[in-house]
Amino acid sequence: MNKLSAMLDAKLVPIMSKVSNQRHLSAIRDGLVATIPLTIIGAIFLLIATFPFPQAYVDFMANNPALTNALMIPFTLTIGLLSIYVSFSIGYQLAKTYHISPLIGGIAATLCFLTTIGVTSIEDGSYINKAYLGGEGMFSAIITSVFAVEVMRFCDKHNLRIKMPDSIPQNIGSSFDALIPITISVSVVTIVVHLLGFDINTVIASALTPLLSASADSLLLPIIYVVLTALMWFGGIHPGVLKAIVLPIWTINAVANMDAFVAGTPIPHVGVEPFIFTFLWIGGGGGTLALCLMMCFSKSQSIKSLGRLSIAPSLFNINEPILFGVPFILNPTFFIPLLLGPLVNVFITYFAFTTGIAAGMGNPLAAAWNFPSFLAGFLCTNSWTGVALVVVNFLVYFAIYYPFFKIYEKKSLQEEGRLENEKVSA
């Protein structure tokens, strides 16, 4: 593994550094990192509201819906609105690199993104559809934020602004400078999305549906699922749309498996939800629990802190703090294990179930997505072979993530050393 780490360090790091330092990618990365506190807060409250055991706690929460709803409010206002915060943050960071007012850049980016959502009028008033305000709207937030700031840069470069008298305070003058570029960017988004009907999120869903229409029990579907998940997380798109497309097929297969389990006949389907969410997403999308565990014992203080803050949510498959904290978005270092780890475990899991090494998933609805995989593996198979399969897959993830973690750790240690030297010299 050390040889592999050295080879990756020598061959890939220079290329990855060049990509990571690109202006727009850097602004997107820094914008996402700025949302770490929000994702951690949201993940903690979601965990408290949906803690899956003991049964007395589950029953208590079920009998107190007002408490559950109250606990879900911070989650809804953080991760549920994450794309709004991301659009502002990216706009802020990108504008700063162009020496344009970062605050106005963030505001322009947020307005552009919200314009893609639009306002729906009803008899009693108007509302904004929140479906794309969370992770599902991340791709739109990134594109519109970059677009809004680039329009501002173009107008600034060509002196397209409303010039105020010198007697006007500078902060007010800067606000009027932004009138023309913001008007242009919002007008373009309005025309494209609402007059021409080009909805980015709808287009994505429509393009992905044919890819996922293959038989749920084939090896092809989980391969497509994990490849698209890796690509979408890398591009900043929340892959929740994939589950929405496949869920009807998974549900039909789950009912058939449960009927067979009750009847004592062989379990017919492997294409059910736990195949992905229990045996592949160990710690969340991409199987990041192994990485989170490594981070908890890192030599880098910043990595160790992020790992220890994220380990509790990760145990319950909530890994937004890791995905946005590292971050995985537009991070070529972690794209390889994000793709390779789940792909390897797809073959292992499929082989285990189709050959009978692991007991069939006779009760696939027994474990929710946020059940720890080691527990869920037993619940959905009613067998310790399910737990053993989770352990094997976890060890595979550990082996695959390790060399890339060492690269990440080395860069973090170098940065911490540089900052420490600056403090000493100061």
C-alpha cells in the first residue's frame, strides 16, 4: 500500500493539484467547505430524530410527533436548504478571486439560483417549491453561481455599470454597480428556465431514467447506480434522484421477497434497497465509514477533528459532513476510491447473494436506510451471513481508501506545517 501511495503521489498529485487550483473549481470547493457547520448540525438533529433503536426510543418518538417535527426543523433549515447556502458561498468565493465585491457576488448568485426554482401562485398566495433547495438542486446552484459572477466580471471589465457621483458612499456605489450585471443574469435565467422551459433538474432526471430501466435483479443496475452516484457526487449533484427512479422496482421486489420468506420458499430477488443502502453504502454513499475511521486517527489535526465530528452520523449512514467537509465534490483524489470501492463491492455482494453464500434478503424493509449496516445486514437477511458480508465489504473499502487517505493526510500535514511556520515567523 505504501508503494501504491508513493506511485499515486508521484503520478497523480501534480495533475490533481493543477485541476484543484483552477479558479472555478477552487471557488466551488471552498464554497462547499464553508457549509460544513450546516451539514454537521443538520446531520446531528436528523440522527436524534430518527435514531433507530432501542425500540422504546423509537416508540417514544413515534408517539410524540410534535417532538420529532421540532427536531427535524434544524435539519430542514440546514441540509434541506443547502443549495441556497452553497450558491451564496460559491458566488462569494468566486467574486473574491476576481476582486469584485464578494458579498454582492454571493447575493447575485443566490438570486440567480432561486430564479431557477421560481414561484408558484395558488389561491391563498404563493410558494417556492423546496424540492430543489436541498442537495437535489446542487448542480443548478453551482452553474447559476458561476454564471452570475462571470456576468459581473464581464460587466466590470467592460465598464457596464451605473456610475454614481463621488459624493455617494462607496458601499452604496458598489451596490448600484451591480444593478446591470444582476439584471442581465436574472433575465437570462428567467428566459431560459421559465420562458423556454429548460429545467436543469428535470432534464437530469429525464436523462437518467432510461439508464436505470434495466432489470433490477441484473448485475447491470447496481453497477450503473454506483457509477452514476460517484459521478454525481463528484459533479456536486445529489444522487437522491436515482433512488426515486429505482424505488418502485425495489418496492415490488421487496414485497415478493417477504411473501417468499413467509411461505418458506427461496428468496427470488437481489434487486432490493438494502443491496445498495446496507451492503454498499456502509457509512453513506460511497462507503465512507472506513475513511471516516481512518480520519479519526489521522496525524493531521484538521482531518482528525473532521473525522471525529463525523463518525457518529457516519455510523448511521449520514455522511454529508464527510462529503462536503473533505470535500468529495470536484476532488480528483477521492473520485477513484469513491467509484472503485462500490464497484468492487457490487461484485462481491452480487456473488454472495446469487450463490447462496449470504442468506437472501427476506425482510428487506426491516432496516431503514439510517440503520447501521452491521445491524441492518442481520435484520434484512435474518442471518449472521448478512453481518459477515458487511464486514467483508467494510474491509474492502478500508483497503481501497487507505492509499488515497494517505495522500490527503500528507497534503494536510504540509499545509498545517506551513501555517505553523508562518505563526512562528510572525
